[in-house]
Amino acid sequence: PPAHSHSDWIGPPDKHSNLRPIIFYVPPEESALERRLREARQEAQASNQRFWARHNRAFRQEKEEFIYSRLKAKGLEMRDESGQKATLNAEEMAEFYKDFLTKNFKKHLQYNRDWYKRNFRITFLMGQVALVRALRWLRRRKKSVEQ
């Protein structure tokens, strides 16, 4: 982002996680509380990137293995006569999706728990930052009225 920017910047989707990375704005006079909030947001983003990159990699690999094994059982190759990639029908793929979700249920449950904890912490810190900023604004306003 340009030096004069005063906002977070959101990038294009990551090719592994499909999440859009964020470059967080760091104000020149960032307070310790604001820094804690930014760092909590950065940690949440990094954790989400790691989880979804691993999850998507496993999904793609297992999907390819499933398709290969089903095609092989049918006596078919991965590519047809015209060189097109062979596919399975929706019902066969639904079986894969169901099995994949069932197998990864505990991972998703743990991810969701962690996600909620992180977001509760971020929300709490955002509330604190907003309160400090509001009090600071009220003090400035009171001073300007007295003068």
C-alpha cells in the first residue's frame, strides 16, 4: 500500500487457502491496546490461512485419489479418448463430499471453536479501543468548549 494510506489493504485470494490476505494499517502513534488488537487480527488471519491452505490441499488430493480409484474400478483412464479429463457423476461425487466432511468433522469443529475464541477476543479488544477513542474525543471536546 502507498505510504499515505490510512486503511487496511485487502489482496487477491490466496491460491492455496482462497482467502484474501490483509495488510493491516499501522498508525504512526498506535497505542499498546490498538497494537494488541491489530496483532490479534493478524494472528487470526494467519491461523485461517494455515487451516484453509492445509484443508484445501487435503481436499484436492483426496478428491483426485477418489476419482482415480473410481475410474480405475470402472476400467477407465483419467483422460478420455479426446484428452479431456474424465469425471464422475454428481451422485458419485456426493459420496466423496459426504465422506470427506464426515472424516474431517472434528477438525472443522476444533477450527470453529478456535475461530469463535479469536473473534470474541478481537471483538472485546475492538470494544476497548472504541471506548478509549470515545473518551479521548470527549476530553478533547470538553477542552475545546472550556476554551
